[in-house]
Amino acid sequence: MKIFSFWRSLATYRVRIALNLKGLVPEEIIEVNLMKGQQRQAEFRAVNPMMAIPALVDGDGPALFESLAIIEYLDETHPNPPLLPRDPRGRARVRGLAQIVACDSHPLIVPRVREYLEHEFKLDEAARTKWCQHWHTAALTALEAHLAGPATGRYCHGDTVTLADICLASQAAGAKFFNVDTARFPNFSRIANSLATIDAFARAHPLKQPGAPAA
């Protein structure tokens, strides 16, 4: 098993958490530096034509792509501990919470979007940061409302870590990257703080990866 990764990638952070929870250690970690544009090089475009990470190679066949798809693959091939509830309604809720982060919010703040805003619309760094903060806050607002419901426990869905918690952790890391204040989202903050104490989450954090800044 090998993974194409970059320390700052929030999507790769999600997959690293899942790998840690499953006790899986990739034999090879291949850096794709998003800040240097390595995702656009022909070698990586052959791995993932979308020019996005993570990508995971497990045995024969082409690479797997998109963080949620990779995590569900890992959950199906290594079912313990499970990352989705057993009941259909619970699975739908967990997937919905996860998709608020991975499908609705995160895609709007990734490097290719920020670069497009800079080069096509001539937005300066302050304007681009405001854009990212807006979409982070929109997701946080929605998550906070959902997490106020009775299905929430110690974690996003009951008292067991699920796919939703993996995505919530990545949202928390992204909020810090873009200086978004999460204090007014108490349910979100409580769960994020609990997750940060779990070794599988702590070891996967972007700032713990090779290449990350010291501070």
C-alpha cells in the first residue's frame, strides 16, 4: 500500500486518520507538493487526472481517489473498528455530516480554487482569505446545528468515532489554517477537542507530518 500525500492537505489528513484507526501503515508515502504545483505534473496526472490528493494504491490496479471513497474502501476491506453505524439512518446521518465538510466546504478552499481566484479574478491574499473564512463558517454553522440534535454523543454520532468525526477533525484543522474562530460553535469545539486527544487523530495531524513548519 502506498499513499500520495502532502502535509497540508486536509483530504489526506482524513485518510491518514482512517489508516491509523485501522492500524494500517503504508509501505510508501509519496509527497505531492501542492504549493509547488507537483499535482499538475504528468507523472501524477497519470495517477489522478483530477490532479488532487490523496490517492491510494493498494495492490494491483489503478489508484483509488477522493478521500471519502478511500475511507469507505478501507472500512469495507478492514472492518474493525467500523467507521459507519450499522443502521441505515445512522449511516445516512454520518455520511451527511461528512459531506458537509468534504463535499460542500473543503472543495471551495483548496489550492486550485485559491489560485483561480488570484489569477483569474485578481483577488489579493486578504480577499482570498475572506473567501475561505466564509465557506468555513458556513460549514461550521451547519455542523453546529446538526450536532445540537439528540443523535450526537461524545462524538458526532453517539459515543463511537465515525467517518463524521474524521471529517470534523479536518474542518477544525482547516479553521486554524485560515484563522476562523470556532469558539461560537460549542458542540463542534467540544468534539474537536475530544478527538485531538485520540492518538490516531493526533499522529495524523498536518503539523505532525514531514515537511510541516515547526511552529
